[in-house]
Amino acid sequence: MKFSAQEEYGLRCLLRIGKFYRINKSLTIPEISQFEGITTHNAAKLLRILRMGGFLESERGQVGGYTLAKPPEEIILSEVLALLGGKLFEEEEFCGTHAGVETICTHNIDCSVRSLWRVVQNSVDNVLKNTTLKDLLGTEQDLQGKVDDIFRNFADIN
């Protein structure tokens, strides 16, 4: 199971811009490209997607660049990743795309693998919908504590 490069680098670009939110500084495509070690073409593509999705604003000119369109605590990671690439497991597509040489999967009626991926996706969704860009701007230890709390609450509900 992997996240796509677009999801990873798009999230990293957003995080990089978020680090400058409190001091009201914008970053240019070349700056972001250099900070994140990606090509300017790729950075521009990702920033355009994030801007069109409402997460970034851009300004042209000598002091232009990209800034967050809203505060980091209002940017929910599930929404960002949905824009950048979607889910790891799409139940509607799963059986059709994993049928092998058959037209329909031989496990279509009772599939423990599909159930596993559903549980994994629900867990990922739960963490992402309860995590904001502000959380990512904290320390790794703080984020781990938040994720642990999310899982505890999720376990209590189920």
C-alpha cells in the first residue's frame, strides 16, 4: 500500500507554505521547489491543484507567491488528500479491478480481503478527517499523541 508521489509532495508543499503562515510570508515556486527537492514544474503543478482546490492563494508580482487560503487549523488532511489523489481503497471499484481474468471477482459475495481493506480505509479516514495542517506543523511526538487519541476514541465508539 502506497501513497502517490502527488499526495506526498503536495502535502509537503502545503506544509512548507504553512510554516510561514504566522509571519504572513508567501513562498514562490522556485523556493518551494528548492525546499522540497522537487522540480519547479512539479511544484507548479501541485501548487496549482492546491490553489484550485481552495487551500492556497497566489499573488503575482515582485513580492508574489503562495500563501494558505485559510488558517492551518481549518485545513483538514482528508480533504487535501482527496484532492491530490483520493482514497487507498475505493470499494465501488475494488471488485471490478481485481477480478483477474474473470469478468467478476470469484470472491464477490464473501470477501474477507475486501473487508480488511474497508477496515484499513475507515481507520485512515478517521485519522485524516480528525487531523489538520496545524497538527502537522507541530512536533512528530505531538502528532503521534493526537493519532493515539483518535484511535482510542475510535475504539471506544466501535
